[in-house]
Amino acid sequence: MREGWEYKKFEDCLEKAPKAKQVQTSEYNAGTKYPIVSQEDKLVSGYCDDAAFLCHFDKPVVIFGDHTRVLKYVDFDFVVGADGVKILIPKDFLMAKFLLYYLLWYNIPSLGYSRHYKLLKELSIPIPSIVEQQSIVAEHDKINELISLKKSQLNDLDALAQSIFYDMFGDPVVNEKGWEMKKLKDIVEESCTISYGIVQPGDGVDNGIPVVRPVDMTQTYISKKGLKQTTKEISDSYKRTILKGNEILMCVRGTTGLVSLATKELQGCNVTRGITPIECNKHNDRLFIYHHLRTDGIQHYISNFTKGIALKQINMQDVREIPLITPPLPLQQSFAAKIEAIERQKQQVKQSLKDLETLLASRMQYWFDS
């Protein structure tokens, strides 16, 4: 325990929250006036115009998702969205932002979709002086501000890449520059069948063949680290989708149209049924095709051919028929060189972001692990 700090039981730190009227999920965006705060990741889930639902507090509060464990700092009037939202109103000796940072550091264990508030009730909350709380909050806020800046820079660089594409090639749907059109099946290597991968990869094994799943496709370039592994026998039964490490990977189930790039370290790995590997032939540049597939027009095409409700998917024949512009290879390569320069900048920003996140974790540990 830190010298001079008091420790109080969690619920002894809170004022009793009034019972708030809840807007059902089906009623989200039934207006534009009052922000709806729910237990999902986004700070604001929608808007409502009915003032009868509005919650007003004279000071900031912390929102806790009882099912999701999501934590939010809220310093504005809001409407409570659906079930599972807990409003934490700190007493005057405790700053809401300080409480938020402490709970983020504590990293409440997951109980699945069960309720988690019972875990909060077991906590003892550190209570330094208000002046010290203000200092700690200011330190954490500054680091988070820099983290947000780095994330914004990454978004700007992604937007720049798409902007360069449209500047060089125009809108591929309108094709005002008159580029030759081909179907996806016509710009791939002869050995590339544009097929889905392993249907039943089985339980994970040690020292097996790594398999890329749609859940792994969160970055432009996919790393081998952390991939689930299947047996060599199962992987070999789907030899058509064993990776060479130079493919574009496209989701064809779930988040259809999402694309990532395989790296050389993925050579010999495989993919699941939710992904199709696309290996471009020598007449087409991989980075050009990757960014082409991400354009609004192609994503709209994929969306139109996506079927299903519980599980959305697109037929492989429709994927093979995706229409693409095919400018001359030197022009594609010129575009790719610009993109590679942007990717180098992104890697620098990502490293800086990683360092800041490490610093934040270190400072939280310093203050709260006592």
C-alpha cells in the first residue's frame, strides 16, 4: 500500500445511481439530439430525440458494461442504451477519470457473457489526495493523447493510399480513363483456383501447420505469430490453398471483402474456409490489386453478392467474376512504389504507437500495483 493513500471498498466510493430509462437497440438512431451510451466499444452507439430518456449528472461518470467489461468516461448528458449499462458515480473524494484508469489497469477478468459487476464489488480502490489524482490523471491523459495522435496518423496514411489510387487511376467503376477491364480470375496465376480453404481445421495442435482465419485479418500484413495450428494431414488435404507467402487474402465468409496481405513467413501455412488466397500473375502488381479490391466500388460489388443472415458469405464463382481495371504494369508498379513508401511510414508510426502503449502500461503499473 502506498504511503498516504487510503483504500476503500468499491461501493463505498460510489454514490447511488438513479434508475435510468433505457432505449432498446431497435430504437437507436431514432433522432439526432441525445447521444446513446451502451456497453459496446464505441463511445456513442446512436442518438435519440426523446428528452424523457436523458440522463444528466453534475460531474463526470464512468460507464461499465456489465456483460462486455467495456469502460467509458462520460462527461456529457446521455441516454442509456439497452441492458447491461452500469453508471458509476464517484463520490467527491474520487475523480471519475482516476477510477477509470484504475479499472483499466486492473483488467477485470472475463466471465464470458455473464455479468461482471460482482467482480467490481470485491475491489478496494486506492484513494490518493485529489491533487495527486489530478497529477496521475494528467500524466495518463497526455500519453493517451499521443496514442490517439498516432492512431490518427495511421488512419491518415491509409486514406492517403486510397487517395493516390483514385488520383492515378480514377474511379474504377466509372473507368473514365478507359483502362482495360478483366475479371479477377483472369489476373491470377494459372495455379491459383481462387478457392476457399480448410473446412474443418480441427482442434489446435502444437508444432502443426499455422492456419489463417478471418479473425486474424486485422492488419494489412498478416503475421505468423499467434495463428492457430492444424495437423499436416488436414492441411495437405487442401493443398490448393497452401500459401506461398505472396498472396492477397480475402474474407469470403463473415466480413466478406476484407483483404489482407500474406508475408513470406506464411509460406507453407494454410487458410480456413472463410478465406480465399489470390496470387496475382506477373502482369499485375499485388499492391495495386490489393488496393483496388479495397475501393468502394469493389466493396459494393462484393456486398451485393453476399448472401445469408446468420452467416454472410459470397459464392466463389462471384468472387472469380469481380471486375477489375488493369492499367499497364509499369503504372501499377509506380503506384506500388508510392504505397511501399507509405507502408514504411506506417511501420515507424506503429512502432512509436507500440512504445507509447508500453509506456502507458508501465506508468499504470507504477501507480496502481502497490
